[in-house]
Amino acid sequence: MKLKKILPQFLTLLFIVLIFGFFTMNAQENMDTRGIEFGFGFLKQEASFDIQFSLIDYDGSKSYARAYLVGLLNTLLVSAIGIVLCTILGVVIGVARLSPNYLINRTASVYIEFFRNIPLLLQIFFWYFAALRALPMPEDASLLLGTSYMTIKGLYTPAPIWNNFDVFLISLIVSLVIIFFFNRYAKRKQEDAGIQYPKFLISLAIFVIIPAFTFIFGGVDLQWSFPELKQLAKTSFTYEGGVGIPPELIALTLALTLYTATFIAENVRAGIQGIGKGQKEAAASIGLTPGQVLKLVIMPQALRIIIPPTTNQYLNLTKNSSLAAAIAYPDLVLVFAGTAMMQTGRAIEIVAITMATYLTISLSISLFMNWYNKSIAIKEK
Amino acid sequence: MFKYLKQLTSLVAMVAVLFTFTTETMAAKKSKTLKNTQKKGFVRCGVSQGLPGFSNADAAGNWTGVDVDVCRAVAAAVLGDASKVKYTPLSAKERFTALTSGEIDILSRNTTWTLSRDADIGLTFVGVNFYDGQGFMVRKSSGITSTSQFKNGISACTNIGTTTELNMRDFFNSKGISYTPVAFEKADEVVAAYDAGRCDTYTTDKSGLAAQRTKMSNPDEHIVLPETISKEPLGPVVRQGDSVWEDIVRWSLNTMIEAEEYGITSGNADMMKSSDNPAIKRLVGAEGEMGAAFGLDNDWNYRIITQVGNYGESYKRNIADTGILPDRGPNELWTKGGILYVPPSR
Ligand SMILES: N[C@@H](CCC(=O)N[C@@H](CS)C(=O)NCC(=O)O)C(=O)O
């Protein structure tokens, strides 16, 4: 009886171990005959290549491990921006899709059909090269918002120069903690005594006022360095000072956002449609305003339908960001699985590290979204 | 549980040993790559994704170029037909994994011979079919005529996974110039981005610059600066560990170069069979047993010359007549002031 249960399991395990063993042995043997070594020591070696855009201090005299970090942070950056933007756009389009207004509703569905059905790589190329062709050379760029320049070489904006930035950062954290406790308190008050506070406004005030005080009392100081046109040669210019956001990042974010938003919009539509009409009517009949109906009745239930497939889209967006390599955005794949792999020849190690990294990012997003989904689940009393 | 695991590993080891044993004995007799190539009936050759003069496909999918001719020479030698080649276009980034993983058997794709590539990552370089160096291209209108006019903040477009990326850093660092590298995986994107104005300069091998210039929307608007910042000896590469195959590729290339030295062309090779110079006769299979060492017949080199031509013919056809680099520069025979010098076929 017990054996019957264990045997299939054991055979499966045996099979997996055999296959794995065979491949390892085979790889080991092939690597031996070709004089390839296996190991992670190369990570400490000097990378000796430069990277266009980095969130941390980096140049070619740093190690491959550091180059890996640069790539990873760039991947996280584009994914994070993409996730935020595509969520906002997705919700707007998804709600628009259900609008009784024919024009809005048609526009939304044409948008979805269009962007969802064109391969993402093509869209990335389109935005990149269309943008490059359309954007002015640095010397022809006009001032944006009085401070920035959008050019073929990127978006140049003023760069903040902080004094005592750490004090400012701590004040931000402190204000977030206070907001958290205030909201808990407000919720209890509402449940116990039915008192409603303008929660959002008060939170915002805390978030603004406390950090603002550090400028007066904490010695925090902020100055800006503005981009200035610099001539490199007769017809060749660039901007110095300020921050340059590369056009590669902008094009990639744009393409990922517009593409992924179509899927999220469909999720949102399905989520809202999944809530019975009766719910809405019942809520309206007890005197809730349409805004309150959406916020208190429809959304809490719809979110449970929306979140799981949307989590999937977040994962897709993160993985799709690896198409960055095609347009020179230095993400993990371009920097590490591209340049570093070529320069070191450590294909197996680097692919393993890269896969493990993407797996970790994906699992983290999934875990967070699962936690979030649970935390908003309707608790039966 | 652990007991089982131990038994398991020994089982796995046994299977593996059996495998090694069988492959080992075969390889000892003959080149595994040669055997596979003859069985398949074509040479598996890794080339660029389109570099006029070196490896480039026309609309009908016919590949031409001096790098392509190396593969055609090997096909003529081992299969008797120069057209029996299967080409795999590879980006700079993909090329070495394609070779070490066994997807291709020759990499002939403007690849620079360096110590670390040769010694460290399971590759063997067999020779040089083009002596080159890295250069810079700029827009004529910029007024730049020398790299000494480069200024801080310059942006440079290039390919990832190349020696170019590394040389560029050494160059700008030694000059104390800060620069923005914009590195793409594929050459077409590098050219398109530079052409659109994303970068102030485009840097790669000078041969590559000359070839890519022909693909630009307006070639006359660009110039290649005179400075050469590195040595780039480009040549065919094979997987490490198959010395017979390595020799076949090396001596196929050598045959083409030596044939030019002795004035043997695709047109006169037949006549040369009855030459009274033994060195010439050896190169057209009319004397000695030059193919036996590789397990090939005696006409292997004769077929290379008649079907592909000598190095000079290949250069003229692909690089000179196409206007890419009419002047042979260092890629001229040592007897004519160049540095092409190969060991004798004897
Ligand atoms: N010789 C250098 C650079 C080789 C290289 O990839 N050059 C580019 C620019 S010329 C190229 O081949 N492009 C053509 C292609 O990728 O199809 C190396 O071996 O690293």
C-alpha cells in the first residue's frame, strides 16, 4: 500500500535525477574537451567595458559583479515605471471600454485591438526609430516647461543637488509611518463611532509638511543643475549638466506600457462586468452615490477578479523588458547576458545567474501581489 | 534515501563513461566534425548578418564575401562542391556560443583573434584572412577630420560583445575624454541609430565602417577618420578539440593565399597541374599526398582554387570591385609589400 504510493514518485525522481545527471555529465565532458572551465570567479574581474546609463556609480574599471548590478537596476527601473504607467492606463482604458458613450467606448476598443495585435518587438523598434527620426537635434530643441530639452540624444532635465539628503529621506519614512498609523486610527473611529475623516487630504498634508520642515530645521538644501548646450563640433552638440534620460529608456517604457495596458484594460473590463447588476442596483437603493458604489461595492469585488491575471501581466512586462537589448537600453540581458557573456565566454554561468535573477524578480512580484490580493479580500465576519 | 542517491550517481557515471568511450574511439580515428560534415553533405558556417564584401546575402539568399569564401573553400575541399554550405547569420553576441554549442562548425565572420578568445573560451583561431584595425566614422558636416578633435560628451554607437567596445574605452580613457557608449546587439540598428543622429560617431573595424557606409541613406555624408586605434586581425575560428578539422580550415585558407603567391588562379589551375615548379604542382594536387593527412583526396586544394579562386581573386571580386576598399593595404602579399604570409604547403 505504502509502496504503491511511493513507487511512482520514486520513479519520477529517478528519471529527473538521471536526466539531470546525464546533461551535467555531458556538458562537463564537452567543456573539458574544449578547455572551458566552470566557475564564478570571473565576477570579481574587471569588466573593462563602459555602460551608457547607470543608476549607481560605474565605469569599466569596476567588476563584472558591479556590471551585473547596473543591468539589474536598469531592468528594475524600466519594469517599475512600466508597471505603474500601464496600470494607470489600463484602468482608464478598461473603464472607458464600458462607457455608455459610443465614441469613448469605440476608441478604447480600437486602441486595445491595435496595440495588442502587433508584436511587441516591432512596437519597440517603431517607437525608438520613429522617435529618433522625429526628435530635434540638441541645438534645435526648444525649451520644455522652462527647464528641459527633448532631443534625439535624450531628455535633458535639471538634476537635483542635495545637501543632507539622508535627513530628508528619513523624514519621508517618518511621515509614511505616521500616515499608516493615522489611517488605522481613522478606520477604527469610523467603525466604532461612524466618524469620517478626510483621510486622503490629511495624509497628503502629513506627507508634505513633515519633509518640508527639514528644509527649515534639518539643514536640508536642494539646488538644481540645469542642462546647458555644448558644442562638440561644427554641427554636433550635446547638453551638459542636468540629467540625461536616454531615448532608449523612453522608447522602451512607452512600448511596454502601451502594449501591456491593453491586457490590463481587458482584465479590468472583465472584472467589472463580472459583478452582477443587482449589486449595483442594491447599492444605489441604499443611497450610495455612483462614486461610492464603484469604490465600496464594485471595486473590492472586481479587484479579486482583476488582480490574478494582472499579476501575470506584470510578470510579462518585466520579462518583456529584456527586449531592451534590441535598442541599446542597458538592461540585465544586454549588459550581463550580452556584453559580459561575450567578453568572458562564461555562457553557462551567466545564463544560470540571469535565469535565477528573473525567476527571483517574478516570484517577488507574485508573492507581493498574492499578499495584496489576500489583504483586500472580503473578510467574512 | 541517501543510499539510493549514491547508487544512482554511480549508475549515471557508468552511463556517461560508456558514452565517452564510444565517442573517444571514433574521434581518434577521424575528425568527428569532418565525419559529420560529410554525412550531412554541407559545411555549417556562421557568418555576419550582412556585411557587404565580407559576408552578405543578396535578395535571393546567395551569400558572397571574403569570409564566405573561406567556408566555400572548405566545402570544395571536403565535399567537392563549394556551394554545399549552410550559412547561419549571427550577431557579434551570438557567434561564439553558436560555435561552442555545435550549431556551426566554422565561424567566419570578421572576428578578431585575441588571446582570451583563443585561450579561454573553447575556441581556436586558424589564421587571418583580413588584417584590420578599429576606426571612427563621423558626419562630414561636423567638420571633424581627426580623432584629436573629439570633445568631452561625445556619444559613440557600436555593437555589444565586440573588441570594439573594449578598445573604445581604452582609447577614450587614454585621451581623457568622457563619452557615452550606445551599444546595440545588431549591426543594422547601430547603423540606423547613427544615421538618424543618435550618436556623433560610429566606431568598429575600419573594414566594417567601409562596408556599412555603403548601406547608409547617403554614404557621401560620412567619412572614416584616418586614425586606427587597435589591431584587429580577423579570421576564421573553429571549436577547440578537433585538430584535424582545425587543420583543414587553416590549410584551406592558406591554399587560397599561397595560390595567389604562385600566380595560380581559377582560370589557369588546370594548366598549372603540368607546371615544372613542384611547389605549384603540390598546390593543385599534381604532386605529393597533400590531402592524406586530413583524410582527403589529393585534389582537395585544386578544387578550392578552381571553384573559389585564390585570395586575390576573392578580394577583387568581393571588396575591391564593389568599391568597399579598393586598396589592399596590408592585405597584400608579403612579396608585394603587404603582410600576407602563410607557411608553405608541403
Ligand atoms: N572584429 C570585432 C568586431 C566584429 C563585429 O561584430 N563588427 C560588427 C560591426 S562591423 C559587425 O560585424 N556587424 C555585422 C553584423 O553583425 O552582421 C570583433 O571580433 O569583436
